[in-house]
Amino acid sequence: MWEPVGPLPAHVYWKRRWLALVSVIAFFVVIGFSVAALTRPTPNPGPTDEATSRAANSSALPSGSSVASVAPSAGATIDPTTGTPSAEPGTSGGAPLSATGVPIGTSAPGTTSGGTSPGASAEGGPASTTDESKRPDDTPRASVPVPPTEPAPPTGPPPCTNDMIAVGAEIDAPQHKVGDRPELRLTVVNISNQACVRDLDGALQEIVVWDRPIKTRLWSSNDCVNPSTQDLRTLVPGQPVAFEVTWSGLSSNPGCTAARTRLPAGDYTLLTRVADKISGPTHFTLTPA
């Protein structure tokens, strides 16, 4: 049985046996790989390019971008001369307004969905890489003349009413080129004759750029960044306190939901507020780059 028998040489029969054996082994190997491939568990699919893109963009989106809701009542307008709110006849309140009379969650009349003005050019999506967060400005400032101060009552300094403070709007230079990043400032000073306590929470502050004359709301420090900060402080009579923001020169809309655009050359108005105390207007100009 083991020895090859036949008319041909023995090595021919051995080659045939080895060829048959290799064929059988190869057959079982193929069957084994096929079974393993069919029974292997299917891995979870990875994120698609679109999902990956959304995740990357969401990490860059600003947090807390809603506009502060403590503001003048609905129906209030801004006096372009004084910058103070005044109620329209026949109004009895409604949706809360932003610092300069715009209902929360809407754009000012005459703006596009992105809060831009005619002639502005698109530049980037809703999220901007520029940092427009408000920050304290500790630069020493001259004191403001006030009446002779009175000592605080035994119970401590009282809360600052709107009549006890003055809010101002400042810009580092009255003229900038398109593409510059101006420094915009909000100042608050106790103009009464006694120390008082005021909540200067970052969410209660707002710095707003309008066109000139005041018709179209173009940018607000609270549209894309609106940090809430614990800042209940005692204001000394006559000593200003300031906060500043580096403005990118781009437009914005409430919630920062639309593409931001580069504001063109022209005349603009700066207004600020602390809660419902609004500053007077400060004018500045953007010139061609």
C-alpha cells in the first residue's frame, strides 16, 4: 500500500501523492479563513467627515453667547443726543431689550440677519477666532469731582442707584482704519457723595457699536461672548472703574448665529451700559485701509 506500484517510475507516484496532500491542506486552509471572516464581529463605524467637522466646529463655538436680559423695557428708544432710553407713548412693556433698545434675540431695524450694514463684506462664519471678551482695565484714571463725601451708615454702603452713578463709553482713538482692532471701554463712576455697592457682573455690561446717526445696531460685546462674573463691588465716590474689549471690527448679531462681516469705512457711534443705565454716545470713524 505504501510503496508505489505501477509501470511508471516510483518518484512519479510520490509526486502525485504530495500534490494531492498539498491540495487537501490548501482546501481546508481556505475554508478556515472563510469561516473566520464570516463570523468576525462588525466594528462600529467611525465618525463621518461631516460629523468630525461638526465636532471640531462645536469646540470652537463660543459659550454663553446670549444677550443679557436686564435692560430697558420694550418700547424704549435711545436718544441719539444723550444716549438715554425713553419710553414710547402707549407702550406698557414686553420683550426685554439689549443695551441700546434692541429686543433680545432680534436685530435692529435695517440690519441683515447677521446685523450688518450695506457695504459690509463677509468674513468668516458665526464663530470668530478673535477674543472679544470684556476684561477689567486697571489703568490709573483721574478722579471725578464729587460733592463732599459722607461717612457710610452703620449698616454699610447702600446699593448704588442709577442716579448715583455715571456710565461712559470710550475708544482708544477717534479714528481707525478698516481692519484695525480698536480698544473699546466702558466706564462707571460713583458721582454721589457716599460709597455705594453696585453689581458689575460681566453679563450686566454691554458695549455696542451703532452707525451714525443711530439707526442700525452693528456689533455688541454680548452677542458672541457674554461671561457672567461675580463682581459685587463698593464704588468710591469720584473714582472711575473701567472695562475694555478689543473689537475685531466685525459685525455680530444676537446669539452670534450669522456670518460676521468687516464693517466698511464710515462714521459710527459707541454706546455702553451697566444693566439699564446707559451711557451717552461717543463717535468714531473708520477710514479706508
